[in-house]
Amino acid sequence: MKILTIYMLTMLKFIFGPIGGYAARLNILITILVTIAGMMTVVLVLTFSGEWFKEKFLSRFFRKREKFSTRTKKFVAIWKKYGLVGVAALTPVILTPIGGTVLALSSGSSKNKIIYYTLISASVWSVILTGIIYFFGNEVLPEWMP
């Protein structure tokens, strides 16, 4: 049950994986794998069903917006500055798994490249963040954490 909860939380925000695994006293390897799995589940679901979701769900609830809104301009600026590799690298630490995937998909990149780069990014950041939290947890997390 602990693993499932951490998995679900990691789908929303990447850092919840390492923190949740540490709080639940899971093995470091299990925490790394659950964190990667949570992020990649979101990436895979959105990558392969994103167009359907946009057409069937979002179009019903959200009316057409101005094409060049402030938010759109921010996404374009991030994309122009960093490209797909940069967006994939920033997704776990700055963007959420959902936000990073949506940004990558909106750029028109191939699905295989999106999955490949986000898998590499999720793996690297999961090892780094989980390692930091497990080895320095007592110093960087509040006292109520184990």
C-alpha cells in the first residue's frame, strides 16, 4: 500500500517519490524504481492518449483561447531555450511530469524521443534526488520525518 501511494504521488510531482520512500522507510532501490515508474506512467499515458484527451475532454470544458497568451509565450520561450532534451531534463525538478510531457507534446516532437529523453531524465534525477534524501535526509527534511 505504501508503494502504491508513493507511485500515485510521483505521478503528480516527482519529488514526492524520494521523500515518500524515505518517510515510508522503503529500500533505496525500490524508491528509485517507484519514482521512475510513476513519472513514466504519466509520460506514456499522455504521449499515447494526449491527442484523444485533448479532442474529447479538454475541448468540451475549455473554450478556445488566444493562441499567444502569456502562458503560451512562456512555454515557447522554454522550448526555444532548451529544446526537447532540456525540457525532459527540467521535467522532474522544475516542471511536473504532466507539465513537461504536455510541453514536449505540444512542440511536435516524436513520441519515441519524448519517451527516451524523459526516461533518461527520470532515471538520473531519481538516483540523484533519492540519494540526497536518503543520505542527507536527517539534515534536509523536517524533524517529524523518520
